[in-house]
Amino acid sequence: MCSRSLENWNCPLKLCSHLYFSGVAPDAEIFVVRVFDEFGDFLPDAIYSSDLIAAADICRENGANVISASIGGSTYNPQEDDFFSTLFDEGILTVAAAGNSGNDNMVYPASYEKVISIGASDQTGEMAGFSTLNDYTNLLAPGTNIKSTYKTTEYESFTGSSFSVPHVSGALALMISQRPESTPQ
């Protein structure tokens, strides 16, 4: 996610602000960079690595400290791996969804070494049965029945590691706000 202000952003969050939901880091500056079409759906020919790298680069150029990536695919790409390593070395954290396969398959960008990979936990705090768990999964965060904005002006409940990622991204944003001199290392 990455836009410096919500003023010109036609997102359901703006439309639903009267409901007074608050995120994990309510004072964080959020901006959005899309790798999907205008309806929030996957592009017809899938997402290309160049699209993901371009989106992350826009976040970097706009001063992001944390990049929240609720997206994943099964193909390793050395250019993506190098790019996310560079971001980490520059002090930018990338948090990505581990996946929802219920096995140990690699899902990228979450399975790159310098990306924080987030699996889903259930309401009891245990790993959700659908969550991917592999050697790169770093943390579990709530990922079942999570209220979120949707394509309408209402909120809906969703399940998946993509809904776990914002919990960790928000916690990291809070940590950075308290200790801005800290580094990923």
C-alpha cells in the first residue's frame, strides 16, 4: 500500500470514515499504489514482477518505511529478490502474505529472505489451518474474520494471510514512530 493523503483517494475507507474504525497505527501516513485494475481485481494477464517492483519503488520514492504487500505468487524471481533485499538494506521493511495453501509452498514476495513473511492465526491464536507455513514464515497475525473495507461503502469480514499483513505492518509503523533511528538490521 502506498498516497500521502486520503483527500483525493476514492477508497471505501474515506466513504466509511463515519463508522470510526481505527487501524493498528492510526497516525501513520498511508499511501496506496495499485498493482490491480481499477476494480481491485487481478489484471487479466496476472501481475508481472515489473509491476510489483515498480509499485514498491513508488513507495520508496515517497518515503515509505514499511511496505505492506497482501499479494503473492508461486514463482521465484531473482530481480524481485534483489530489489526487496535492496529495500531492506536501505532501511525499508516489506511485510508480505505467506499464503493460504495450508502447506509449506513458497509464496513470493513473502519467501524472499529480506521480506517479513506473515501467516494467519485463528481466533484462538493458533495457526489457521489454511495458512502457509514454510522456513520463511516469520510471524502469525490475526487472519480470520477480519473486518475490512470492500468495493462498496460498507465493511465486510475476510479470511486469509493478506488480512494478517496489515496488523504487522501497523505494529512496525508504531515501533518506527517511537524509535525512528532504528534500522531493520
